[in-house]
Amino acid sequence: MWAPEYAAIMGFLDRVKQELFRYEGLHFEGSDGGIDIAPASPSGFSLRIEGGEGSFLVSYEAWHEHFDSEDEALRCLNFGLSSDCRLKVVKRSGRAYRWTVEVQEDGEWQGFSTTGLIFFPFWRPRSTVYLSNAFSHRE
């Protein structure tokens, strides 16, 4: 990796860490050019952010979105840490195959973006779970 690329990635990850220190009870660790964030509770979901040099990726479990802007990636990360975001996970025989980010509008949860597997055991029993993080900011 070239020194300027490495510096850009590390600068971005330092900015992410500064943002994460604002949250109470949040546990995270750096790995492979990104930062992994543990769920707020057993009913929460894990997050990951990575990137630098104009290309950024934010993941909520297996759902993911690519960004060209640092600020957009950070907004997406912060959204996933808030109670305004919910992750709908659809499973077949206990194996997750579709993840939908939901946002609350006028008291109703609305699907916003979905990531799914192409191949899954569609003949198996289906179940749905809803995961949500609700980290609060430090004063």
C-alpha cells in the first residue's frame, strides 16, 4: 500500500474513532482497514465501517452501502447506532438471507434499502427478526 493511501485511510479511521468515543457503552476495534462495532445488546446488530481515498463502505450485519463521501459514510454509521434505525432480518430455517434497513416515519417503520442473497433455501420455514441499536451520546 502506498504511503499517501495509507495516510488517508488512517486519517479517516481516526475521524471515525473520534466520532465513536461520543457514544456511551459502545465497544469497537480496528481490523483490516476498518472498524468493527459490537451490537448495543443481544437484540442489536453489529456494524463495520471501512475505506479511504474516496471510497467508503458501511455494513449493518450483511447489509452494506458504498459511499464516495466521508461525511455520508459517517452519517450512515451514526444512523445505524441510533434508535431511529432498525434492521429487519429474514431467515429460512434460521439462516439469514435478506437484510432491510428500516427508518421510522410518522410512527411507522418503512423499508429503506435491502441486501439479500441470490441463493437461499426458499422451501424452508421463514422467520423475521428486528434488530436495533440505541446508543446514547456522552454529555
